[in-house]
Amino acid sequence: MKQILVTVSTIVAGIVLGGATWLLFAPAELGGATRYAVVEGASMEPGLSRGDLVLVRGGREPGVGEAVLYRDPTLGVRVFHRVIAIENGRLVLQGDANDFVDDTRPLPSEVVGSYWFSIPRAGSALFWLQQPLHAALVAFGLTILALAGGGAARAAPSEHAPSR
């Protein structure tokens, strides 16, 4: 009976942990509050470098000094830059390494989200995995590991097996 309670509590703890992880990290496209962006240029150096994965969260109006992700309608891409001022209700943005201010002045409501945290080089790993050959190699390697692990468990001698 004690073993069943331990198993049930482990399952409940796993569900709670999984739910909390989902609430924190689920992408906005799947109903979560987090958006992901990969740094592609050098405009936010030295704090952020090319290939870093940036996680942003929305839900509040950004202030001066915050780094934000917004969609630049002129360039047709998402840009991650810092708010250096707010003029007439619009955000004035600039990359940390840039000596010029962005032409686009988005409204706070047009911001995708504000910087939450980043993972150095993780974006480069994601780009690497997007290549079909690389994804196939990883899938193949994981399959081999799964099959080898299962085979080793079956081949291990049992404690209850009679000795010869």
C-alpha cells in the first residue's frame, strides 16, 4: 500500500511540475504567455549575441530601459531593441550597440513582449536542428539509445535467477 501511495504522489508531483512548466514556457502560439526569438544581428551586443535565444513575456506596458520585441512593418521582421524614450505615446527604440535610433516608433500595444531571460547560443542549436539532415541524425541517435537501453535491461541477469 505504501508503494502505491509513493507512486501516486510521484505522478501527482509530475503533473504539477509539468503544468507549472507549461504555464511558464508555453509558446503564445499554443496559448502560453512566452514568445521566443533568436538574435540574428549584433545590435544588442555585448549583452546579447548572434545565436542567443531570447524569451519575452507580454501583458504589461514596457518602460524606458526595457528591451522589447516588436514587429517592424517596414522591414517585415521582428526586432529586439531597447526602449530609450517614450514620445507622444510611442516607443523610441535603439539597439544597445547601435549609434542610431530606430525609424519605427511602435505603440506599447504593438510590442510582442519584454525581455524575460536569454539562453546563450541556444538559438544556434535550434537553427542547426531545423536542417532535415541534422534532425534525422538526432532522431536516429535517440532511437539507437532507446533501443540499446531496452536491450540492456532485458539482458541483465535477474537477482532471482538460479546460479549454475
